[in-house]
Amino acid sequence: MRKMLFSGLAFWLVVTGFIVWGLWPVKGKVKFGMDLVGGTFLTLQVQTDKAVESELKGIAQGIPGLLGKDNIKAPVKKDVVNNEIVLEFDDLNTANSAASFIKDNYRDLVLTVKEKVVTCMFKPNRVEKIKEEAVNTNTEIFRNRLNGLGVEEISISRKGENQIIVELPAVDDPQVARALIGKPAVLEFKLVEKEGRDAASILVDYDGVMPDGKEILSSKEKVDGKPVTYYLVSKYASVTGSMLKSAKPSVGGKFGSQPVVQFEFNSEGGDKFYDLTSKNPGKMIAIILDEQVISAPVINAAIRNSGYIEGNFTVDSTRELAMLLKSGSLVAPVTIEEDRQVSATLGEEAISKGLLACLIGLGLLFIFSIIYYKLSGLLAFMALAFNLVFVLFGLYLVGATLTLPGIAGMVLTIGMAIDASILIYEQIKEALHSGLSIRKSVDVGFSNAMAVILDSNITTFIVGVVLYQFGTGPLKGFAVTLMLGIVATLIAGLLLLRSMFNFVLNTFNVKKLSI
């Protein structure tokens, strides 16, 4: 036992035991990719122009208040058309004054004045930045939504300028995941100007013409497939779901037992909601989700920080809505360009063939090692087995997903690991042939081979980093297993194998090294 401790082998036995204990059962610990277990593959197209439009609408909403600070009269008409803010003023002088003041406060806008109309649009670099942020933000929102659903083994990556790839391996109900992805979850609070049974009845007071800056939205509640009520509201919302601090399912409503979603505003949202409710007592406020009015309660008192949303919800739908609101609304809507199912049977076949390839490779290496290097070959094979277990444990620790290219990376790791052992053994042979003692030959063999092993593995590791950084999906899976395999090769080849040799030399009276 003392000799084992001195050789360092006891330490590696403990480490190996800990790894096997932490990794068992493998199927429950290592996450398998969609190409191995089947699942759903989605390609999403982000409508980035809508993100630009939304940004402009936010600016347009704040322009009247901004101009008021400089005592400039608000525009008589304002709209956002073709990614441009169009502002119409009473006269040319007011338009010029407004344009100058807006330009000073919004450096990213390009303004033109024609007669009484001021047109504002973003500079090209700002447009590109908004589109870039829209794709990145949507990607993160999808990840939060799907993780909230309990779908942890997802792969979400960006493709091109405005596409997102979503892989959902072995999801129990892909329809639920699709629904979560497709919902913008845009929450808005707007004052109700008028309500009616249809759009025509609302527009009677306006000679059948939609007032500037207004829109008509329908209620979510339907009878015989038709909305129960229509509401005339402003196009622009001063209070939105982006100002929420939290959202959670609860019970409340008129009788105190209805499923509702309780929400709390951040400081900005609280101030704006208080301003909206304190100035409009007795009026209705529409709570709008994805351009449908969920409910339109009457403002009885000023509200600042919190409230609840009711609307014929079930317990499950309140959970879903709360999760959507917490994860955030999409910066830009998406469309599903590709929706493909990967059969689990194909995945099982891939796993079987991949494992078969690994086993055949291990078997051939075992035979070669024993025939050519005898006892030393057995030690090398034991180090190789540790190498593979270490890679699987590494995948578990970093939460990486094992894919079919990842299995290919493991097979490549086998070759790299045995190559390291061969380099060491050939150096030991040369030292023995030169007349050095067995112990000295082992020391020289490991020492001389170390530089070559480190050099070749480090350069390959750099390639793995590049593949991981710039690759997507399958390439990332290959890169992860490759890098873990390189780390395992260095540990097994330079440390574990050396400890096994030390144990053999310390324990047995070796007259001739079996190599």
C-alpha cells in the first residue's frame, strides 16, 4: 500500500472512482444531441425591420413631451411609416424649431423638413445595430422561455444576419415549445377611447375614418369565433411589459379565486403607470397582449407598483403567461422558416454505429498494444480507458451535449491518446538500447516525449478553440469533445501512465521491462 501511495497510483484510483461514481448512470448524466436521440429542428426568421419600427415608435411616443420642455407646440399628427417618423406641425417655423430640438436630443436620427412635415429616420449604422441586437436578444429570450419549460438540452445558435437555429432533442411535447417560440408576448397598457361591438360602430363618431394615432383592437374573449368587444386605443403605449420587474401566477379577480397573473413594475414602469392612472380616474385601461385586449378594467384609483391581469385564464395559462412575461417580449417577431422532425430511431442507429466504431477501435488498439508492447501495452490501454471516461465526465461537468460529430471527436481522441503512449514507449526503448537502467530509461522516455506531446496537443487544442468559437451546432460538439480529449490525453499519458509505471517498478523486482 505504501508503494502504491508513493507511486501516486492510489490518487488516480480515487479520482477514477469519483469520476465513475459521479457519471453513473451515463444516460442520466450526459446530454445527448438531437442527432442521437431525435427531436425537433427549427429555423426561425427574425423580422428585424419590425425591431427598427418598434424603436421608432418608442421615440415618436416621447416626442410631444420632449418638445414641451422647450415650449414647442406638439405635432398635430404623428405616425411611423416605412421605418420613418412622420410629424406634421401647424406651420413651417414650428416644424423647423422642432426638427432642430429633436436633432440635438437624438443624434442617431437623420431629419428632413418639407413644408410643415418633419421626417425622422435612423442612420444606417444605428439600423444595423438595432437589427443585430434584435437577433441576439431574441436568442436569449428563446433560451429563457425553453429553460422555463424544463427543456434544458436545447441548442440555440445564430445563422446569418437574421436567422436563429433551435434544436429541441427528445422534447415530450414539441407543440408547446413551438407555441412558446412563436408568441411575441408584447404586453401594453393603453387608455380606451371608445368600445363597441365592431369597428364600424366605433368609427361612427369619426365619420368612418380612423383618427390619427389610433387603432382598433379586438378582445381575446370570443363567442362563436368572433371577438366580443372592440376597443379604440392609441397606437403607442407609454407603459409596456418591458417595464415589468416580476410576474407570477396567482389567484384574484372579482371573487378572489380566479387564476390571474400578478405583476410588479420597475421604478420607471411604476412612475409611468401611476401617471397614467392618476390622471384618468373612471376611464378604462386596456391590458393588451400581442395586439389582443385581455381585459379592460375601469381605473378606480391611482396605481403605482403592482396589479394583476385577469381574463378567463386557466391555472396552466397563467403559468405560461407569467413565464412569457418574465422571459421578456420578443424585440422583433419571428416566423418559422423550417420545421423538421428527426426520428429517434435514426438517433439510436447513430449511437449504435458510433459505439460500435469506438469498440472496434478499442479492440484493435488493445490487440496491437498487447502484441507489440506487452505489459506496457496493457498499461497504455488502461490509460486510454481513463481517457474516454474523463471525456464523458467533462461533458457532464460543462453541461455540453454529446452529438454524432462529438462521438467522432472521441474516436479521434483514442488515436491521439495511443499516439502519445507510442511516443513515450519509443523513447523508453531508445534509452534502454543505449544502456541506461530501467528506471532511468522510464524517466528519460517520459521526459523526452513530453515536449513533443505537449506541442502537438496544444496546437490541436487551439484548432478546437477556433472551431468552437466560429463553428455552429455539430462543429461545436466536435470541438468540445476534441478539447476535452486533448486534456484527458495529457493527464492520462503524462501523469496516470507515469504513476502506473512507478507502481510497477516500486512493487516488483523488474529485471526486464516488458515493452
